Amino acid sequence: MRIDSLTTYFQEYEKSINSPEKFWENIAENFYWRKKWSKVLEWNFDEPKIKWFLDAKLNITENIFERNLDKLAQQTAIIWESNNPNESSKHISYQQLFSEVSQFANVLKNQGVKKGDRVAIYMPMVPEAVVAMLACARIGAIHSVVFGGFSAQSLSDRIIDAEAKILITADGGFRGSKTINLKNIVDEALEKCPSIEKCIVLERTKKSIQMKNGRDIWWHQAIENISIHCEAEEMDSEDMLFILYTSGSTGKPKGVVHTIAGYMVYTQYTFENVFQYNRGDIYFCTADVGWITGHSYMVYAPLLAGGTMVMFEGVPNYPHSGRFWEIIDKNKVTHFYTAPTAIRSLMANGLEPIKPYQLTTLKVLGTVGEPINAEAWHWYHTYIGKEKCPIVDTWWQTETGGIMISPLAGITPTKPTFATLPLPGVQLMIVDSEGNELKGNAVEGNLCIKFPFPSMIRTTYGNHERCKQTYFSTYKNLYFTGDGAKRDEDGYYRILGRVDDVINVSGHRLGTAEVENAINEHPLVNESAVVAYPHDIKGQGIYAFVVLENEGKTHEITAMKASILETVNKIIGAIAKPDKILFCSGLPKTRSGKIMRRILRKIAEGDISNLGDITTLLNPEIVEEIKKEAGF
Ligand code: WTA
């Protein structure tokens, strides 16, 4: 399964393109199947229909536990570091994790959870979040993890869409100097969620909370006297493993669905090859469990690979900005995977916070979630990797489930800001806006994928048509990523960022329409338009152009801004709060009433040199007003 040289990479890539079925079948042989597949792949991008390892039977947790337990029982699976450096860390062995997962699986069963039921998980970064996910997988329930930074409304929207039966949460969580009262948010959310029968609450902050009679159950009470043995449910390879909601170019987040076998095979394979991970290495991924990186490369892949992973509850700059480096030294971390935003924010603190730490155990560094700029790449390489650690700049998406384009650590020569080459099985195509393939090297256009790979999105939950429209309809017979990309003279890929209405703020995906809808909920807002602009730390910032009722004449600007931010915070969560708000009396529109975002984007980017022809607008005078407001 392991690629160990550039030559082997090219050979394996060839094989994966010439006979994909055979290629993936060989890799799948390394897993534990209750029953093998009758056919490797069935697909078309029309419906779309994507099925891998048809008719095979398995359980992903048997591949984490039973497959490896004879060798790994005593090995540490999870090293957990608290938000508070004075609270002791936890070392959880595979055997112990297995017991906890099985026990909690029995709890879920006792609460009436059956194969195929949806379970929502809204938790802080504690090991029990992993236990909850794997317990669902053990009994064939489908988990839907909701990022703990989302608001009550975002949480209830996701629960309602998935018709989740159970919600697993905590009294609260610690993030830096803040205590997040998750349970209060949950109580508000559940008022609108008739599908939820029970809410299991982990005690973490010990802050006083309300427990609703008949609905709420404490985690520690639920596991009392419950067996630590639970036979794994036999699952079909194409049964759903999880739903993960993500933002797109339309208002409502959609539930991306991943199925069991393909996701399992692809995530372990890519983890071992991209990171060149060997058992015994200590791997630290800073992603939150509520995002796809947390799912694939903090939970599933490292555990499938029998790895030891570090899970960190806190934030990079609390109680000091050397916290990551402290954790790395303390735990002898060999592999470190984080987001460019985190690197940029730490870079802004200078070198002083790094000085107390050796960082000599590090072998491989990784980045994910957004383009990394050259300056941040060099800083990471020089000061964290001490110029000896390869950086894997991994490009992928919630929808792809696993890494698509990335160097293989120490094997693929890297080039700052380039995600480099596609992994085996990944067949890319760059097209122009009409969908014509741009062949050869040194081309730039929209990035598509032309052939299925095992961990690819199967559907959007409850609405297959939406999946088709969003990903498979822009260009015929292609999956469209939504990203622009360039292929250089060496055939290396550089991701240029989203070409659709998705903004990537600190590596968090948000739809412009989603933020606009939230702003428009404010009773005094008439309409709004949201665009991205370059932000030094966050990568992209949110710029909102807002039209108030009565053209804003009667409102006090500072108070209005604060109250709009509060509305967004309440409807989506703090991550979606605009960085800049500009009030105007109208938005530039075409004669058919469409907002001319291109013009707003230019103004937000601070470049008004080429606004294009504005005379055809319905209201060209508004552009002058906005320019003036923006300080031009
Ligand atoms: C962006 C995160 C540049 C991209 C795993 C993609 C990147 C979106 C990179 C998916 C990278 C992710 N370089 N851009 N290495 N990795 N992106 O679904 O725009 O949260 O479409 O998945 O992040 O974000 P998502």
C-alpha cells in the first residue's frame, strides 16, 4: 500500500488510471471484510451514481479495532491535551477506546438507536466526541457532527434536515479563555426539533445547566453498568457512514453523504502515503472534529492505520502563543497538520513564542483548508520544520472525503503554494468556462474530476437532485470542485481559490448567500450583498454591503453594525460575522435585478481601477456612492 519513491508514485498513478478497479481492489484487500465485493465499481456522473465494492459487508470499527487489536491493544490511540495546560493529558489505548466505543454503542442501542438512524453530535474537542462517532459506526447509525461553534439555529437546521433521533452533546466546552455553554444552545435548538427523542449530555465544564426530564440523560449515568462488549453491526459497503453539512453557493447548507467502504479504503490509503505515517509516529491534527479534516484525518484515517493521534481541546494562542509547540515537544509529535490561518496568526506573533521549544521530533508538516501563501509556507518551513520537514499542502474538500492533490512527504519535490500532483486514483481536468478541456501544461481554469474515486460524495442527504445540480451539472460528465486551478510547466497544480459563491474564512467554508440570509433576518435590513476580500490572517474576510430600511437615515451606525453582527452570530455562529460592513442606499444591479457582485468584490478588494462598464446598470449612481463610502 505504501509508495516509497517518486518512481513508484508515477507507476502507481499509471496503474490507478489504466485499471482503477484493479488498483483499488488490491488496496481494499488489506482491510477486514465480512464478505468481499462482487464488483468493484459501478458509476455514472449523470444521475450521479457512484458505488464502490458492491455487495461487500463490513464494519469500519472492526477495521479499527478487531483487525489490529492483537498487535495494538496496549498502544496509545489518542493523546488528549486539555485547553488548560495544568489539567493532565489523557492517554487512551486501543483496548480502552474499544471498550468505551462498545459501551457507548450499547447505550445508543438501549436508547432505541437502530441501523440507519441519524445521530447528531455537538461536542467540544474531547475524546468522547470520537467515542460517540465510532459508537454510531459500530451499530450502523449515521452520525452528523455539527461544529461546536455553530449557533442554535444552525444546529436545529441540521438536526431537522437529517431527522436525527438522538443528540449527543456536553454541558459545555473550553476554548481559550472562553467557556462555551453548549447545553444552553442545545436547549434552544431542540425547541424546534421534534425528531429528537433523547439528548445525552457529557459532563465537561460542570457549569450548572438544565436537564429536561424524560429527554436529557447524563453520559456518565448512561454508561453505568453497561457492557463493554458490543458486536459490530454488519453493514453494506454503500451504507451511509456519516452526513456532514457544508456550505455551498445556495443559502442552505447541504448534507454531504459518505458511505462506509470507499471512505475507509481511501482515507487510510491517503493518510499513510501523503504523511508517510509509520506506526509509532505521533500525529497531531489541529482540526476540529466538526469539519471534514477532523473526521477523515483526526479520527478515521489515523485510527484505521493503527496510529497514535493527538487531540487538542484548545486554541493555538491560549494561554500563550507557543501552545502548539509546547504540545509538540511534550508529546514528541512527529507529524503536524494544521491550517494556513493558524500559521499566519502565529507568524504575526513573531519568533519569541517558538524559542522555548525544540521541535526536533517533527518529521512532516501539513496544511489544509485554504491556499497557503508563500510567506506563511516559508515561515512554517524555516521556523517550525527547521528546514528539514517536508510540507504537504493537501487540497481536498468535504465532498471528496479524502486528500486529492498533495505531495507525498519527502517523496514529491515541493514548491511553495503548490499542492503539486494528484494522488493515485485522482483524475483531474482543467476546463474553461464552457467546459472545454484545457490540455497540456501551463493552463489555468476550473478544476474538475472526471472519474470516481472511492471516498467521493454519494449524495446530498434527502435531496439527490441537489447533489446533481451542485456538482455534476455545471459541466457534462464531470464533477466540478468549485475551485479555480492552474497547472504549471511541471504539471504541478496550484489551487487559486473558489470561483463560486463560497468564501473560505480561516479555512471555514461559508456561502455568501448563507451570510446574506442571516443579515437579512435583521428587522432593519432591507437587503445585503456579501463578498470576500483578501485578509492577512484569515485568508479571506467577509465584506457585507447592507441596505437599511429608510436608507439607514434614522439609525446610529456603530450600534447598527453591532446589532447586525449579533444577528449573524445568532443565526450562523461567530465564524460568519462580517469583518467589514458598509451601509449604502442601494446595491448595484443589472436591469434584470441581479446584484453585480463583481463590482462589489473589486471595491472590497480595494481595487477600483477596472470596474468594467457600469453604464448598463439599473442604478450606476450607486457605484459612486459605494466607492465614496468605502473611502475611494
Ligand atoms: C479550499 C477542507 C487551497 C478549497 C478539507 C476547497 C484549499 C475548500 C486547500 C474545501 C489547499 C482546501 N489549498 N485551497 N490545500 N484545501 N482548500 O470542504 O477552496 O472545508 O474547495 O474541506 O477549501 O473546504 P472544506
